[in-house]
Amino acid sequence: MVYQSLEDLDFRADERPALPRPDRVLLTTPTHFDVEYVINPHMSDNVGTVNRDIAFQQWKALRATYTALDVETSVVNGQSGLPDMVFCANQTLPYYRPEAEERGVILSRMHADERKDEVPYYADFFEQNGYEAKHLPDDLEGDFEGMGDAIWHPGRFLLWGGYGFRTSPAVYEAISDMLEVPVIILELTDADYYHLDTCFCPLDTEHVLIAPAAFTERGLFLINECFDTVIEAPDDEARHQFACNAHSPDGTHVLIQEGCEGTVERLRSEGFRPIELDTSEFLKAGGSVFCMKQMIW
Ligand code: ARG
């Protein structure tokens, strides 16, 4: 079932089956990372401005942070000619179905032609590592950008789905059927927040960090209904520093772009421990921590 308004909701988030926390992180080397084209508003003034040495240092600091938090890392090599491949949250949706104890990935259908050739590299990685890689049904039309738009509710077998810029709402019906999971869909209306992961960061079962300007009133009602505490990032920090493209691998630490002062203060006051990282080279392409990693079971 796909849910798009509060009136539709016929379950409570805390009644959904428990979902274990994924314990591995997939990263992609930024060897060929660059801004070569413009497919989101953040990229527009940045073509040709990436410093690859700095990008590589920033990426290594991210990898070291996961290692220090005891998250096992796997690495896929970035490929020449695919400058956005480093954003490895977008080509797949990894899943774990608690009742069936089944894991796998759903492969994306990238909206931008420039990114379509990234997907087979991830299909290969997952298949070689024993995961089933499922395709969306052939007769279904529509794009899907993986965990850029589809985000698991931490600790619950419940999926949140963003649509409007990169992903078509129709694909969530198919995903809901394929995984037998309810999907709550949220319309995105502001192009700066082109993926759900730019404006919606579930930290643990009860807490979510959001950029309210990204959502419709209907969406905000759904978010408020399903999380006990909604932490709002200041809009300038979310829009320009990707404050909501953060990631909590353990429900305590929050990896976040450095300099998001208001957000960091709000996270601390809710008991979280922010770890500030510099992802400035990647912000030039419209991405930060959340989209530079993929959590897998
Ligand atoms: N330049 C990439 C794009 O526009 C950035 C992707 C960042 N990923 C994300 N999940 N927000 O597709």
C-alpha cells in the first residue's frame, strides 16, 4: 500500500515489524568525481571547479569515521566518465525483509541520462556479494533514484518515498508490492531539495531531522504523525550546506557537513552526538554525507 495523506494511514509506525540496523556501509572512490554537467541547481556554478585531491581527502575522512564507529566498509571503484558515481546512495535500494529474513536490492532507473550507466556497476557488486538484484517491472513507466528518494524508517519495516523531481510516484506502488511493505510518499516541490535525502533524515525510530520548506502541508502532517520528535534544520543550513543530508549509523552519532551550527545545536539538545565532516567538494555536485554512502544488511 502507498499512503499519501494522514486520512489514509491505517497503521502506526511503532506497530510495524522491527527492522534490524544495517551494519555495513558501501562507499565509492571519488577517483573520477567531478562536476561536468548540471542536473540539479546546486551544480550550476560549479562545472570544472572540483579539486580532486581535496575531494579524496574528504572522502577518506568519511570512510575513517565509519570505521571508527565500527561500521564495516565495502568499496566500489568509481569509473571514468561517470563523475557522479561517488553518490552511491542513488543506484539501488537495499532491503531486508524481517519476516522472510530476505535481503537484496532494487535497482534504480536513473532520471538523468548522464547517470544511467552507473547502475550496472552496483548490480555487479551486489550480485557478486550474494544479493538478489531486482528490476522494477518492465511494463511500469517511471524513474527511481534509489535511496536518494526511498528511505527506511529506522528500526521499522516501513519505507518513506520522495517524488517530484527524480522519482515518479508510480514506482512506489510497485516497490510496495515487491517487498510487501507500506510506503508513505512525500511530494517534493522545491528544486533545491530535489531528492528526499536532501531534506529528510530519520535519525532513529522516534527522531527525524527535516527541512520544512521542502514539503507540502500534507507531507508535514505525515512526518509529524510518524515521528515523536521532528527537528527542523534552519533553512539556509539545509539548502546551502546540506544539513539534512546527514547520517546516523547508530542512532547516536550524526555525521553532518561542518558549519551547520543551528542544526548541530538542535541535535545536541536532543541527545545526539554530531560529528562534523567537510564535504565541501561534494556539495558542489549537490551531495553530502547521506548520498556518499549506502547502508546494507
Ligand atoms: N549530482 C548528483 C545528482 O544530481 C548528486 C546526487 C546526490 N545524491 C543525493 N542523494 N542527494 O544526481
